[in-house]
Amino acid sequence: MAASINQAVRRSCKSLFLIRSHCCACTRAQHTVVSSAKITDDVVEKIEIPKRKKRDSLSILKALASTVGKDNLAPRYMYLDDPYLIPRNEREKKMFAISKSSGREAARYMINKVPDCFEQDTAVPHIPAFMPPKTSYEHKDPSEDALIERIEMRHVKNAIEVYQHIKQKGSQLTEETKLRFLEILCVFNGKEPPPSQHPEEVFFGSQELQKKPRFREDIKDATKTTWDNPVAETLFEELSNKTPAAYTYLIRGMAMYFEANKAFHLYNELKGKKIPVGKEVYDSMLAISGKYSTSSEECFKLILDLLGDMKEARVKPDVLTFNAALKSLIKFAGFLSDSKLRGAEYIDRILAEMKFLDIEPSLATWAHVLYISCFQKNSDGAKLYRIIDYLKGREMTFQDPDDLTFFSLAMKKVFFSCKDLVVAYKINKLLNTGSNRKFLGDKNQTNDYYNYFFRVLCMFETVDKIMEYYERLVPHTWLPYRNEFQFLLDTIEVEQAYRHLPKIWSDIMVNGYDFINMFTDRVFKMMASTTHPPALQHQFAMMAKHVLKARDDLIERDRRLSIDINAPLLGYMILLFLRDGQFDEAWNYFERYRSQHGKFAGLMLDNVYAEMVDNCIKQQDVQKAFVCVALMGEMSANNQREVVKKIRENFNLTESEREELHLLVGS
């Protein structure tokens, strides 16, 4: 009974609480409605729905990638693997990258060898490149269908054979098929298409033709860059209706393979017939204007005539058109640089025309301008200053294959022409703006850029700032070579910043440079040139010990020595041991030199003997001091008398020892 009463009381209390809460909520809601109504009456906000943006399939990935910082100085994507396997020197990088290419070649070889095992196609959508290539033709007899089949498969030589058989039979081909055949003949110069290169091979500049063609005639065909295409010329003459497309194919093919005379003859022919052609034909003619001309004036006049023809034909040029015009003037860059006014006039007129047509120059445009205006090494860098200021803060887009030459050429001009650290920093800042690093190009262009940038730093910057860039770039982005190490060691020697030598020597050893002997003497000479703080002195001594131990191991295994230890170098190392308090180690190699000095080229410096005797005095070892004196006499050291005087003053010599010393000196 009591329990039921308690439950009833709880229900009634809960009901009262809910009623009270509801009333409070209603009251608050009324106040909120009144307040919002007042605000709505005062301020009316207009909501604008943004317009829908057109996005491609990579937009979401690009948006996500923009939220994550990217370390541009990290290893290239092709090298990312287990940290232990990431390559650090040039040889390892090339082997690592080319091994990927070799793997693809091996996979392609297996697909070609046993195509029956790879017929299952699970890719959606279908990827023809992943499927085995066709090894046989459906149409084996000479016919138009057989010719079309070989054209589609890019089998140029077989297509030529079929075409010749068709002509012998007297069969006729449609104009459309003739045009398709003419196109492939002009693109590949009547030869088989060159083998494609993998990205790693393109980056390292390795020529695929060094591996694939097995015979001399294959190499000759693959490397042919001159026009030799009688079949295409004959086919063009046989066309009953020479359409603009036919002229376009033949002219562009001749221009691609530098047959300027025939190309201009055809161009004048279509111009006389008033046959309309596209912008690509004018671009091709502009590109070979330099080859067709004999002087810069003739070349520029020809450029103006071609641009005038475009205007008359109402063909709108683009940045590639003017890039071709500028590139054709590069042939006469040496003559243009002799007359700065003439070269500047040509450049300014072309750039003014681009500005008038509202055409934004690409990096290739500026690269051609730099090449023409700064052809001579001692030319001023005024044009370069204006270009860099114009490009400041811009993220460039790829428009021309020659865009990849701009940064390396600009930094080269900084080093040879203006020698201005501020401009070098501006170029480097432009390179690191947005995604501009993609314009560095292949390995050779990347190395050129950083080589010249580093040389400019060594000429004008402090050694600490130089080493800051050095540690950021080496080894993943760039590896210095002998000239850059020479510049760096010069700077360190001038500022006496010997604390950086261990890092530099470690990189020289780890990267396995073939010029290691060129710097071994100099590095250890710099270490031994003066005394250093104890910690650094010990580090230098350990470096010397490592080199000597590696040499001894190679001798035991009868292997070729990577470092040649001569007498001066051994003397520097002995000094490092002595200054680090390793007298026994120093005496061990001094004794080895005394007994085997015929195996060490050159002579030790005189101060090595002097410091060795000083340490013998500290050790109070008169016999070792006498050994030093004897070797000094044998090697005709100039300071023997000073050393003997020091021995007599610091040792309590017996009569027999005095006599022995007298015999060693000879006076």
C-alpha cells in the first residue's frame, strides 16, 4: 500500500515538473520570437547562392593536397621506398631509377613473349597499353584495308611495302587513306617510330636507342634527324586534290626534320594558290626561319613577313608562335650581341606585339630573350633584372617544352653576367613559388641550376649560410661536383670555418665521387694547417684513422685503392694524430713511412718532423727523437739543425748519445 502511494506521488511530481518546464520553454520561445522579429525588421540579410564551379576528376584530390605541406627538398617520388633503400649518391639514384624501367621492360618482354597468358582483360575502362600487342595482321594481301591496318598500328615500313604493292597492282586508294598515310610518313620521316622512354630514362637523359637497336642500321634509322622521305613527296604529288591538310602534313614534316628550302618552297606554293592553313604551319615556318636565312636582318624580315601573312589570313597567333620566332633568332645570337641595339630592337618589337595581342609570355619566351640578350659571358644583366621582377610571385603554367630551360639558363646568366646574389635569391624564390619546381627539367638541367646557384652563394654569402643551403639540398635534391666543392673549400679556407670539414668529407666519401683524390690532400692540409678545439681536433684525427684503416684493408684484400696516400698527405695525418694526443698512432705511421718511404710519392713537410720531435721530448724518448733526426737527414729536411738544437736543450744526453747525435748530423 505504501509503495503504491509513493509511486503516485512520484507521478504527480513528474507531471508538475513537465508542466512547469513546458511553460518556461514557451515563455522563452515567445521572447525569442519577439526578439528575432525585431532583428528581422531591422536587418534583412540577402543570401547569395554561389555559382556552380566546373571541376575535373582531380579537383577533390588537389583540394586535399593543398591542405598538406610538401617538402620540396625530400627525395623524389621515384626514390621513395624503405628508408634504408633510399639512394644517397648519383650512382645509387641512377641504378634505383633505371631498375624500375628495367622492371617495366621485363614485364613488357613477357607480355610480348607469351601473349596468350595475358589475354584476360579486367581493367575498366579498357587500357590498350596493358594488353599484348598484335603480332599478326588481319589483312595480309595488299589492299586499302591492309594499309589502314598498318597505319593504325604505326608500322611505317610495312605500310610503305603495302603501298608500293598496291601501286604495282594498279589499285586505287581513297583520298582519305592517302592523307592518313601521308600524315604518318611526315611525322616519322618514313621510318619506324622511335622506342618510347620511361620517365626515369627521360629524367636521367639515358638514350633508349643505346639498348634497344641491336644493329647499325637500326641505330642509324632511330637517330636520323634530317628529311629523307621520298615516299611522302611522291604521295603528295599523286594527290588529285591537294587539300590544306596535305600541305600542312608535308610542310610540318619538312620543318620538323629541318628541310627548310623545300618547306619554304611548298609554303610559297600554297601562298600563291591562296590555300588557307592553320597556325601550326606558320609556327613551323617561323621555327626554321633561322635555318633558311643567312643573316639576322634577313631572318627578322622573314619573321615579319610570316606574321604579316598570318594577319592577312586572319590566323590568330599564340605564345608558341612568338616563341618560335624568338628561337629562330638564337642562331644569330652571337651577331646580335655584338650590336646590342639591334638585338634589343628585335626582342622589344616581338614582345610589344605579344603585349598588343594580350598574349602572356611563357618561361620559354623569357629563356629565348635571355639567350639572345645575354649571349656573351660579360654582357650586362639588365634584361634579366627586369624579367625576374616581372615574374615575381607568379605560379607559371606549362605551355612550351622549352619552359624547362628557363631556370637553369637564368641562374647561369647570374653567375657569368651580373654576379648578383640578390637576383640569385629572387630566382630561387620564384622557383619555390607554388608548383614552379616542375620547371627544373631533367637531371642535367637541375644540376646546372643548383651548381650555378651554389657558386654564386660561395662568391658572396657567408659560410654558415652556404652550409645551411648545402645541408638542405644534399643529397636528395642535388649533389655537388668537383667545381662546387672547389668553391666551397675556397670559402671555408678564407673564413677558416674548419668546423664544416667533417660534413663535407663525409659527403665526399659516402657519395663515392671519382674525383676523391683531387680533394683528399687539400682537405687534410686544411685540417693540419692550424690547431683546433679538442673536440674538433679529435674528429679530424678519427677521420685520418678511418682513411688509413680503409687503405690497409684494401691492401690486405689486394683491391684497388680508392685513395692514394702520398708522403705529404701522410704527414698531415700524422700531425692530426699528434695534436689529438695519439702519439703511438702517429709513431706507427711515421715508422711505416721511414721503412717504406719508397712506396709514398713526394716528401713530408719539415714541420712534421719538428712536431714529432716535440712530442718525443714530451715523452722523454730520446731514441725516437734520434730516429726522426736520421730520417730528416735522409730526406734532406731544411730544419734539421733547429731540431738537433732543441734535442740538446731538452734532453740530458749522455756522452754516447751526444756522439750518436753528432754522427747523425755530421757536424
